Amino acid sequence: MIGVNPVAGTCVFLLGGMAAALYLLPLRAVKGWSYESGWLVSVLAGWLVFPLAFDAFVVPDLFAVIAGDGLWTFVRTIAFGALWGVGALCWALMVRYLGVGLGLAVGAGLCAAAGTLLPPVLAGDAASLVATSGARTVLGGVFGSLVGIVLVGAAGRMKENEMSPEAKREAVKEYDFRKGIATAVIAGFASAGINFGLQGAPAWESAALAQGVRPAWAGMPVLTVTLWGGLIPQFVWVLVQHRRNRSAGDYLDVSGGRVANYPLAASVGIVGVMQFVLQKVGEPMMGPVRYISFGVLMASAIFFSSVVGAALGEWKGTSRRTRGALLLGLAVLLASFAAISRGGKSAVHRCPQPSPADLSRAGFELPSRGSNAGGTIGRFSTGEVKHEYERDAHENVSFDDGRGRGGSFVRRSA
């Protein structure tokens, strides 16, 4: 396995969480447009234009990758993306009614629980969650992050009980706890659909590797198609809102500095999608515990959103007890990140570099020079363990048994 480094992978997920916490802020600066107009510009820029432009640089033949695993994989990925699209609509409304801190704490908590633990269980791989001590430590870190999420959410509820209606609306202009909680529940569970989509097309990632795509970018095709699915409910909702509010003419109104609305709204979509780009970039670094990527992403989003919410004055006027609950929740989240990094590192076991005799006894045969460089190019067995091997352009060959145990060697003969 190439580039396995759970500590670095966790740091990449934390950067994704930071993007998730910050991406909606520029939407506040969009002036003179209806909400739906700015939102449509953001999703077109971030969910359609940006992924396709990125793919053009890193994936030689995107459509060959997508077509390689049949229609069902494509339809399923689109469907999960559409489910996430519904959640994304509620996500923005959730922040609108509850604020950045409390909104993301509730929504991301539900999303993290459903999106992290259900995919491996439904894929029939639940045993891998507790297969080794390192995997159990990682799973403990995931549950720890959920505890942190609950604590942050409890602090948010305490804040809501303490603040006057005037103070609530000063921090969040359209504050409405009932509407906010309702949209947060829908947003949390529906938004988990994106991780079902992102984890549901491993054949596409293998096909991308076979084209010579770097492992860090192999997840871009599945992300691109998942985002296409997400666009469907967005378009429907925006058309309904345009008809209701007679706001379709907003795009032509560039008076009074409104031309700046375009780059502001576009930045919302691009920064928002970067959280998922970074999730797929970090997954190959996690080895056998890559399933936790979504949980760390959501937990870090809560951590950073709480910090951003405090900086924006959303916790102003609360009691020391409430702020203490918030700080405790953030401390638990930090401890869970450390546990996940440590557990992920210990879950990756590398065997010594094999000798030619070891490889020969295992039935391993090197491919001829220049044939099918890059991507998975063969398999060999040692007992009941199936290994896959791949080779890069420099004739370096690595192998992996699918459980984080593997090694590498350099081809020395022609």
C-alpha cells in the first residue's frame, strides 16, 4: 500500500472539516438577491463546474471510468447524491435558523453517526470495525467524537434557554429553534447519503488508478457523479422558489455592486465541495480504517464551526456553565481525533520487504517492463490471504492484503 499515513490522513480530514465550517460564510455577503439565487450560483460553480475542471487535469478519461462498472453503479451513485442534495438544502436552512455553531453541531452529529457506521455494516464488513486493537481504538475514537458532538449540542441547547429573544436574533437574524431542529434532523440523515455514494463505487477508483491517476485523486470520478445527483433537487427547489418569489431576474441585476455576488456565491460552492475532495484525498492514507473518514470530517466540522460561532458572537451572553459545556465538548472532540490518529497508525502493520525467493514461493510474478504501468495489475495468494499488487512508472512494486498489511520492493531485473 502506497502512502499509508493515518496521522497525515487525519490532518487532511481536519482541513476538510475546516472547509465545512467556513464555506457558508460568504453567502452572508451576497446583497440584493434572493437566497435561492445565490444558492444556485454556488451549486453550479461548486458541484458542476469545479469538479469537471478538476477532473480534466487529473483523470485522463473520466467517462471511461464511469462506464466501466455498469449502469447500476451509476444510477445508485446518482440516487445517493440526490438524497444528499435534499439534505444540503436543509443544511443551509438549518444554519439560517440555528446559526453556525448549534446548527452544524446537531446536523453534523446525526450525519456522522449514520454516514460513518452504516456503510461498512451494510457492505457486510462489520467485522473489520473490531478486527484489531488499532481498529478498536479507531472505533472508540469515532464514538468519542459522537460524545463530543452531543456535548456541543447540549451546550447549544443551554445557550438557547439562556438567551433573550433579542440576543438570539442579534447573533442569528432569523433564529427559530423549532424550524432549525426540524431541518437539522432531515439534513443530518439525508446528508449521510453522500458517504454512501462516495464509498459505493470502488471499481471506479480502481479504473482511475489503471489510467495512471494518482491515488490521492482516484476518488474524484465518484465524487463528481455523486455531486451530479445532488444537483437534481437543488434545481427543482430553486425553480419553485424563483416562481414563488419572482426572483429569476436577480442574475441580471448587477447594479450597486451586486456583480460581486457571483464570485461570493461561487466561493461558497467551491469551498463546500473541498471538504469532500479532501475526504477522498485522505482516505488512501488511512489504510484499513479508511471508513472513519466521514466521521472525522463531520466531527472536525463541528469543532471548527463551534469556534467560528463563538468568534461571530453566537455564544455572547451565555453563562460560564454553558461555555464550560462547549469547551468540554471541544476537548472531547480533540481527544477523539488523537485517538483516531493513534489507532489508525497501529492498525497498519507492514511486513518486512520480501526477498525474490519469498515472492517466488508465494506465486508472485512481476509483469514485464512497461506493461500496464500504474494501477492494480495482479494478485497473488499466501494461504487464505489474497494480495493485490501494483507498480508505478519507476518499477516500484507494492502489495497489500486488504487489511493494512503489505510491503514493497523495487524491481531490479529487466
